[in-house]
Amino acid sequence: MEHPQRQTILQTPSLKEAVEVIKQGISRHRTVIIAGKCTVDYDGRASSKLESGERLVIFKPDGSALVHRPKDYSPVNWQPSGSIFHTKLVQDGLVIRVFRRKEKESMVIAFTELQMVSVMDLKDNVEFTLYASEKEMQEAILYKPDLLESGFRPMTKEMAVDPGFIDIIGYDATGTLTVVEIKRVKANKKAVEQLKKYMDVIDLDENRPVRAILVAPDITGDALELLLELGYEFKALTPQNCSEVLKQKKGKPLTAFFNP
Amino acid sequence: MEHPQRQTILQTPSLKEAVEVIKQGISRHRTVIIAGKCTVDYDGRASSKLESGERLVIFKPDGSALVHRPKDYSPVNWQPSGSIFHTKLVQDGLVIRVFRRKEKESMVIAFTELQMVSVMDLKDNVEFTLYASEKEMQEAILYKPDLLESGFRPMTKEMAVDPGFIDIIGYDATGTLTVVEIKRVKANKKAVEQLKKYMDVIDLDENRPVRAILVAPDITGDALELLLELGYEFKALTPQNCSEVLKQKKGKPLTAFFNP
DNA sequence: TAATAAATGTCGTTT
DNA sequence: AAACGACGTTTATTA
């Protein structure tokens, strides 16, 4: 055989057939996929009960476990990585207990019928890259401040103030101190309130005019109302806009943008 | 055959063998599970790129799709239910496009090698019940107000005020108006700020003393500091406590608690 | 549809 | 370990 067998697949196995395959798969740090009729009980931060039905259950080598029903994006039950699995064949069925000692959480899956048991050795070590995050919008404005407005000069990024971090502080074309808050999705009232919290601190520290600009692809009606009431400003900018700008950048470090 | 074949499992199939099975599985509203080497590109609210590696990919009958790496609880890429799947065999491999027209989102999965293709008809219609939610904590306090403090009399639940909904409003033993905010996990500063927003409205509307009580299993140091600064109070109460109380309730409607 | 808050949120980062 | 904020948050609820 050219390719050594890197997966074991059992179709409608008996519980007895399955138990050793599952145990070995878990102990050898494989990804174990089980489809079958089961109940699931969870107890920890909350507690839950799921009566018998057919589900897809996944145990990963890092100790994460997922129970998926045939609908919905999110698992009905789960435990995050770092959990410990115990597999046992009992009178009633094949029981897999998932523990997290630290969090005092447990999830118990009891199978009565199996449609499939699959054990695989998935090799996957490449990087995952997410583009057009809020950080990237920030980078884009620092790289090309005209994106915000003509003549804007960034001074600091992520300045620490009491309530948190101000995304960008700089001076506008007339030399007025300007606080910039960036959101990558439509801005709501919460975003304006966050900006206000920063402004409260800035206004307290300095005794001179300060502008506040909220940058986002869009803004809700309520948020715009509050924004204008507070005398702040809105600048429409999408992650895609920023992504385009960053394509020109290519590897210049962020520190390069803070030269005189 | 006693049990009609309710699943199709292909082990290390060729892309050509797999494509028809996948297409049929999707069109017949089955759960389709694919393990294999693939790349994943996402474009929508953000965009992402995942280079070639071995992953577990799930397509559900409701139009949700998940891409799982061999680590982590959360999928590396996904689309929620209501998405549309397009499967196509091209020169480079087996490509499955997942669309959400409304959200202008797409995820493209391109397989070059397959370890497994499994198509199942999972029957799962029972209810899932989760205990010890915030709503249950609220119900417990309404059922047995002494849980909050002796002599407390609830007046309304979920009173609508401008910022949102106040969990419980009532009168304490001395007849002072009392606002109750409930959190099912350790309360942080954000919870106190939320309570403050409610109090700002209440204090504005009424010109008399008002108490504010934050109910949670625990509270962070910063949050407690802010809470006391504002003159509010903290009452420790766990979801488990409340769950115990509710076991005595057994089906009495909530409205039954608002009698003179 | 928009806004608002809960979630077994999870995840990363900083203190 | 604790606290805090971001997330392609998702999900439910309500105006």
C-alpha cells in the first residue's frame, strides 16, 4: 500500500466493535468522528439535557469536543480544548465522559446506536489569516491618514487611558487634537458611548478643543443622533477600503508611520 | 436488509467519485461530512484565507456549513443556516461554494484530496433544555423574593426603560423602590455600568430614594469598587441556588407571583 | 428591520 | 489567575 492507512472508518458498527477504535483514536491523539443515536447531559456553568436523537459528535486531539445536531451553525453541546475524555462500554450503551476539572464541567454522551465511527489523523499546521479587521483599519489610517480627512496627522496608536485604549490620537489640518474611534461594522450607540468615555478623560486632562471622530462603514440612527448631540463626527470607511490601501503597504512596520 | 441504508460512506474516494455523492446528499437535505485536504477562502464582513491542510467539513440540511481544523472548539470558517451550496468538479479539485446572498458573504472550499465522504440522514427532533439561565434566576427571585433579601416585594419584571429592560423592580421591607440587575456569571464593570444606565433613568423619573442591587454569583474587584462608589449594593446568588428553588415551583405561571 | 442584551459565549491580551 | 474588550461574535427578544 502506497499510502499507509491514516484513517479507520467503521460503518454501523456494534458498540462493542466501536469502543476499542474510539479509545485508541483518543489515546493516539486522532480526530474521532462519531455519528449515532445518543443522549447528552451537561453540567457546569449551566446544566442541560438532550434526549435521544441522532447526532454528529467530534473529539479533537486538543481535547475539544462538539455535539452537532443536523441543524444550526453552533453545537448543541460542547467542551473547549483541554478537556479529558473517558470512554466506557456499559450495559446501557457506549458512554463518553468529557471533563474539565478546572471549570468543574462535565458532558456525558451515551450512544445506543452507531451509524459511523471514523478516526483520522488530520495534518493541518498552516496559518489562518483574517483580513480587514479593526486593527487593519487602524493600520490603513496610520499608513494613509488622508483616508480619515485631508491633513490629518496621527500622533499615537492605542493610547492607554483609564477606560481602555483610544484607537488613534492625532492632529487635524488646523492643529486641533483629534480622537479617533474605529469600528469595523455598523456603529451603534455603544460605540458612541465608548468614544464619550474616552473624551471625558481627554477633556479632563487637557484644557483645549478636542475633536472626536467615529470611523465605521455605517452608523445606526440612534447612534448618529447621540453622536451629533455630543458634538462628535462620523467618517464612513469600510474594511474593504482599508484593505485596498494596505495592499500598497507590503510589510512596512507600523513604527515607520511615526516619523517627523 | 432490515435497516434500509441511511448513510453512504466513501473511504479515500477520488474527487470524481465523491462529487455526485456530495451533490445528491446536499440536494436530498442530508448531513454531508467530508474529511480531506482543502483550502478555504472567505469573503464578507471580513475576508480570510486558509492554505492547504486536512480538515473536517460539515454541510447540514438547514444550509449551515462548518470547517473544522484538528484543534479548537470553534470552526476556522463557517456559514450559518440559510446558506446555499454549489458543488463543482474543476481542473484543480472539488470546489464547494457556500453563499449567503443577503449578507453578501461567500466561503469557497477547494478539496484536492479526500480521506472520507459521508452522507447521513440524521433524525433528531427532540427538545433541548438548558437550565440555570439568567431568566431562571429572575423567576426564582420572583417566586421566592427572600432570596434577594428578607421582605423584598417584586413589583414588575422586565420593566422597559429607555436603555433597555430592568430585570426586576420592587420595594424593600421599608418600602424603598429597588432596582435589581441579574447576571448569571461573575459581574464586571460593564454590568455595573448597565445598572447605572437604568438608575439614571429611574432617578430622573422619580424624586425619591432608590436602591440598586446587582445580583450575581460573584463580582470583580473593579466592578465592586465602582458599585460601592455609586452607592449600589451586591447580592451573591448562583444559578444553582436559583435552580434549586425552582424545583419546588413546578409549573406555576409567573403571573401568579403578582398578587396582593 | 433595527436595536438591545444574553451566552455553558470564545478568544486573545494584559495585569 | 483575573479582568477586559473584541468577535466575520451568534442568538433571541422586542420595538
